[in-house]
Amino acid sequence: MHRMSIVPGALMVLLLVQWPALVAGQTGASALGARLLQDASVRSALEGIRAAEPKTLEDQIRLCEIEAPPFKEIRRGVVFAEMLREIGLANVRTDTEGNVLGELAGAEPRPHLVLAAHLDTVFPEGTDVRVTREGPVLRGPGIGDDCRGLAVVLAVARTLVTSGIKTPGTITFVGNVGEEGLGDLRGVKYLFNEGLKGRVDRFVSIDGTGLGITHVAVGSLRYRVTFKGPGGHSFGAFGRSNPIHALGRAVAAISNFEVPREPKTTFSVGRIGGGTSVNSIPFEAWMEVDMRSSDAAALQSLDAKFNKAVDDAVRDEDARWNQRMLTVDKALVGNRPAGQTPADAPIVRAAVAVTRALGATVTLDEGSTDANYPMSLGIPAITIDGGGRGRDAHALTETFDSTDAWRGAQRALLLTIALAQP
Ligand SMILES: [Zn+2]
């Protein structure tokens, strides 16, 4: 960033009105945010992004009205890339996984900050993604999650370019694929394992509404388990091992698992299916299982119990009929690593500091987001909310209340400037 300048008297008055935290006096972690606010160009950029909120909402709506089902984010990605180019970012590109990237060079290549939001939604192809508006409330599938994040990424990039703020470090702005469901974080996994491997010093995802800061990553493991056997007539072939009975044994065992309350560790058999008719021994049965914890060791031990329960269920069902007929396939369809960026890590302290400096309440959360992956690699990473108030995420009735949403954009901007410092 360019040199700090003296705060002119008139502006200071304005600041005191707008940022009560400054008046209250800054100590400890909140000093960074306050220090940045003393810079006239930073303050004018903050005013700029606030004034640009209508444009931010316009971007949010425009992107949201382009379908982006899992694994089919391409059309939204093309438009996002165009928008990054229009802003004037350098080296705008789409990588082989589908992530869209654009750079804003700082004085040096490092520290290198990545500011990302996810392109994908949970909604299948053919969903009506038109956005309607009643006063401050926008309604449309994906409007908050994560079109708000995408729009804030664009707003931060645009504001930095137009305000001419030159940061010491370099910033890459990203619209990434594969955050939701079976996308299994494929976008960020590609960034950290291939595209930007070894070159990211700090990672911030903008995902969610409000002003929370997520620094604990809830990991999850998801399995699709398929039990198979020869099947046959329910009367004529009686005595053969039954895949649905084996599945039932597995579900019974899983339902009795004991898990720690702290860190919260959970399990659920979410879907089951199989069989062809009531008078047949099925040849196949399947279930989908979700297990989560913010503690990697707890998740691992739950995983071991689960695998044993499934294997035991097959063995017991076969033993019941003195047969060896059943097979089981445990397909891992989701693997989000657990992890955390400690609350006293510089990236979290910076997020807390800028949030306080802007007079907002600090909430530290845990969640399952794109930041899980870098956290599991030990790379400083957090997810921040993009402002406003969201409801019914992942439902067709999703809404985004844009009242004071500019606060989220301001906080993202100030954090970006803070994290592009050495
Ligand atoms: Zn999301």
C-alpha cells in the first residue's frame, strides 16, 4: 500500500460519526483495522464500495440468473471472467477444473492473497433462477449462497482498481467451482494441489450472509454403500443372504454409535434404497451416509467404526444363513477435511480487527466451506460472510435482504487490504 497520510480534520469528524470503535479507542488486535482507517485513500475506497452497493447488487442478480448446477458452472464462469476483465484485472483465465482467476499485482508477488467465492449452486439444471425484488429483499435460488460472495469479490476488485490503492502483496480474485455437495471442494483442491500450488500465503472465501468469520472447518465424510447378493424368489430362494437385511444390520449398528459432544461429531444415514419387488430377495441395497466433525481425529475414529459396522453387517447376514454370498462396496463420495485456523492466528486476528474497526459485532463460527481444504494443509484460511441477511439457502425460496449489505462489502475490502500487507 502507498504511504499512510495524515487524516484531515473534516474527514476525521466524519469518521468519528461513522466508526464509533475509533472513538472508543483501539487496543490489541483491533489496532490494525484502526491503523488502516487512518489512511485517507483507504477511507475513500470504503466510501466508494458503499456507494457502489447498487452495482454490487446488480452483479449479484446478474450472476444468479445464470444457472450453475454442480459440475456445470461453465456459463456463469464465462460471465464472471468477462466481469474480471472489465474491471481491469491481469491474467484473467479459466483453469482446467473450471475456476476463474484474475490478478491484481502488488508491489511484490508475496504475500499472495486469494479472495474467492464459489460459482456453483445446489440447484439442478432447469431450475428457474430468475430473481425478483421486493424493496430491499431479493428472491432467487442461490442469491445469497453464493452470488453474494461472487458480487463482493467483484466489488472489492473493482474498488481497489478504481481507487488506485497499491498493496504491497499480490491478490488473486477467484470464482471457484465445486463447493457444494458432491462437488467435494474440487475447485479449491485443484487450486492448492495444482494451479496455485505452493503460491498461496492467505486464503479468504466469501460465503454466507451476515458478518460472521468462520475459522473452524467442520470436516465431513460421505459414503454411498452398496450391498449385493444373488437375489431370488422370496419363497423359492429362501435361505439366501439378503442385502437389505445386511443394510438394516448396518443401520442398526450405526444408529448406536457413541460420539463426542465436544467437538461436535455427527452421523446420519440420509438415504436408503434397493430391491425390486416385495416377493423378491433383493440383489442390491444401498445407503448414503454423512459423518461430520471439526476434529480430524474424532472423524477418523468415527470413520473406522463405520467401516467396521458395514463389514460386520455383511459378515453377520451371511453367517445367519451359513453362506458367503454378499459383497459390499463403500464408495467415498465426499471428503472434506476437518481443520482450523486458530483464533489467535494473524489472519483471524486481522478479520476480527477490521470487523471491530468498522463498528460491527464479531462472531467466530465453525462451518464447512472452501476454506476447509487450505486449513487442512495448514495454510492460513478463513471464510467470511458477505453482508446482508440470507434465508433458506439451498432452497428454491432463498432470499437475500440487502439492508446494510454494504457493510459486508466494506469489511471484505478492508480485510483484503489488511491481508495484502507483509
Ligand atoms: Zn456456499
